[in-house]
Amino acid sequence: MSLPDHLPAPRPLDRSALERVLGRAAELQAQESGTGEGALTEQQLLEIGKEVGLSSQHVRQALAEERTRLALPEESSFVGGIAGPAVATANRTVHGDAAKLMAVLDDWMQRQECLQVKRRFPDRTTWEPKRGFMSDLSRGLNITGRRYALSKATEVAATAIPLDAGRVLIRLDADFSSSRSKRVAGGGATAATGIVGGATPMMLGAFLLPEPTLAFFIVTGLAALGGTAAGIGGGYSIAKSHQQVIARAQLALEQILDSIEHGANVAPSIPSVIGAAAERLLRGTLTDLNIKGTWPRSRP
């Protein structure tokens, strides 16, 4: 049997085969270099995408999504199953200039969410809750009518990656790990208190009474079961309440992206204007009182 004079025409590769070929090629290049460095520049990735028929627009968006991707731990633990995730995140591709959009986000975070800048990077800004009497008073009185859903976050971050001349990928992340830990700890303390409180009468009676009766053990046993059930139920509710915090934060992030997508220069709402005016008025009043020496009052 003779072999054919020429090889058959190569058939097109499907998506999974393409990923395997590119992955294997990168692995072989890293092994050949001997340094373990198989990193490719953005321009090289664009050229590779062009060779395999991918548009540069889609490659840039994939690169932007990879750069903004967070390696979040899997929430498969017992705590994660009850309290929910520790991080709320949202991303969206919008039209506009990256620098201008970041300025709008900065204004929104400080004015609408009562946050302050923590750090600034070329394409990323992080915020943290404002501290101080006026900030606590604003959140407590809630004059603006907002929930300040992000005020309990340890850190809120925004990343803006330009995709092309008119589109930007924005990613928002809010870290509530500290808040979740506090709620879980509070739930655990409540459960432990219920268990110990319910079992205390039985333990004291067993040691102090000369001859505890069966009726005593039945009554104190039922009390111990009731205290244990109440403690575990209360602790579970406290830990589970973190899910509502994350849900409100997720909604807040999506609302921010809605405003950015449908009009970056969104005018402040009437409640926000009234709240800002009331805050300035209250701040001025407290400042005048302090200057006059009538507030805070000095101790004798």
C-alpha cells in the first residue's frame, strides 16, 4: 500500500483544540528558554489572536478582564455556607474616558457612600470608610436617604481598563471580610452563651444538691436543651445576617455601574442635595459653637 503523495488539507481547529495548542506552545517555549518565563506582551497576544482569527477588540477585553480578575477563595467552608461571601464584586463595559470615569466614581464614593480615598494608582483607586464625628453622624441620621451599603466594607476598590478609544472595563470590589468575621464571632458567642447558660442549672444542681432527683434532671435537661436551641438559633441568625449586608452591597455596586453606564455626569438627587446642605449647616453650627467656647463644654 503506497502512501499519498501529499498530506490532506488541515481541518479547522475548534475552540477547545485551539486552547490546547496555544497552551502547549507556551509551555514548550517556557521549557526551551530554560528560565521558566513564558510571558507574552500585549502586542504579542494581539498578533497571536489575529493569526487565529480573533479580533483585537475581543482580545483587549479578555486581557482587561484577566487583569481585573480577583483570585477569590472558594466559599465552600462552613462559615461561607452560613454567612455568605466576604467580597461583593461587579464589572461592566461602558463608554467613556477611563480618567473621567474614575473621577466620577471617586465623587460618587465620597459623596454618596461616605467613603474617603485610601490609595490611588494609575488605573485603580481604593476607598475606606470616613472616620470622625461628622461622618458617623451623617450615617446615623441618614439625611440623604441612602443606606450607605458600602460603609461597613474594609475597602472598596475600582479598576478602569481602557479597551479601545471609546470603551472602558470597570470593576468594583467591596471587601467585607472584617464585617463577616465580627458577625460570625458574635454568632458563635451567642451560641456558646446559650449552651452554657442552659446547662449551668443542671451542672450546679448535680454538684450542690446532695441527692438530685430524676425530676430535677428532667427539668434541667429540658432547660439545657431549650438554652442550647435558643443559643444556636440566635447565633445562626446573627451569622446569616451577613448575607443581607453582601446583598445590599452588591446592589449598591450594580447601581453605581448603572449610573455610569446610562450617564456618567449624573446630577445628585434632591435628597442628596438636601443632605449635603444640612451637613454643611450642621458642620458650620458646630464650628461656631466650638469657636464661641460653648461646645463642647469645658469641665470644671
